[in-house]
Amino acid sequence: MTEPDWLLWAREMQAIAQVGLEFSQNPYDRERYHSLRALASRAMAAHGGGEPARVEALFAAEQGYATPKIDVRGAAFRDGRILLVREVVDGGRWTLPGGWADVNLAPSENIAREVLEESGFVVRARKLAAVWDRGRHGHPPHPFATYKMFFICEIIGGAPATSMETSGVGFFGADEIPDDLSHDRVRPAQIRRMFEHFRRPDLPTDFD
């Protein structure tokens, strides 16, 4: 599954403008890059919804060389069932615990922190199961390119607990995946693939 052309074009225009504004000192070129960013914002708003000014403010907050963002997701199992949490900001829909990776933390530390904060469980990352391009797996449109890192995790402590970000914690079998998933964060096929990696630890890491 691929993203629509308008999203790819708007995202690429934004990236070109961001890099140009980072490295160009010529005032005329900088004016052109500002115009290009505004055009990308209008295109994103026209097709994706929202106000162009708000989209441009989102783009303007990005500085430096434009690279994909990193999202980490943890697949932790107990008695053969996978841990899911309800995401408050997405209407209480279910997802694998995770989120944006923070600086100064290794990937394994990022996912351990996310799982603990969102579910109450202490985990250890055992395997990098997948590194997927968000735009190629049927997620809703997003303004920025994103790589999603999925880890198979071992529960080593803690107890179920909600947080400011989550309103529910539960374990589900392979045939019990909820219909009300947060598709912005995880897709049913991705959860099913985590079950396969859990059952077959020798599987190689998936990647796009």
C-alpha cells in the first residue's frame, strides 16, 4: 500500500524547503524556500484537512536536515497473548505501546520507557522484529516521513497501570485483535506479524 501522490509531493516540497533554509545564506533563495514551504502547507491542508497556517507552523518548527522521524512500538507477550493499550488522544482505540523516540536513549531504552509509561509493565527488548516505512503500510496520511521500529519484548516486572496517555491495558490472543485499533499507530497485519516473530524467534528482521 502506498501513500497518495499529493502527500508525497507536499512532504518532499517541505523537506526541500527545510534543507534550503538550513543551508542557504542567499536572501533571494531563502525567500523562495519560504514560498515553497508555504505552498507545501497549502497543499497539505487542502487535501489532508486543517488550516494552512497551522500546517505551516508545524513545518516551520522543523529545522536542520530533513530526515524521517522514528516511532518505536513494543510487542510484549504473556501466556501467548499480546499487550495492547488504549490511546487517550485517539478516542480510546487500542495500540501497541510506543511513541516517538527520544534523544539520548538507545532504541531498546526508548521502547522500555514507552511500555512502562503506557502500560505499567517493565520490559526488556529481545529482538528488533521490523523496521517499516509508515507510508507503505496503510496508515492514515501524516505530514512527516516516519520509520516504525517494532520490538519483541520480554515482561520482567511491573503490573498493569494506565497513565495520562492510556485509559486501558489488556492482553489479546491472535484471534482477539480488537476492531477499534488506532490505525494511525498500528495496523492489524503488523500485530499479526508480531505474533509470528514471537512464535518463531529465528525469523529475520522485516524491513522495507
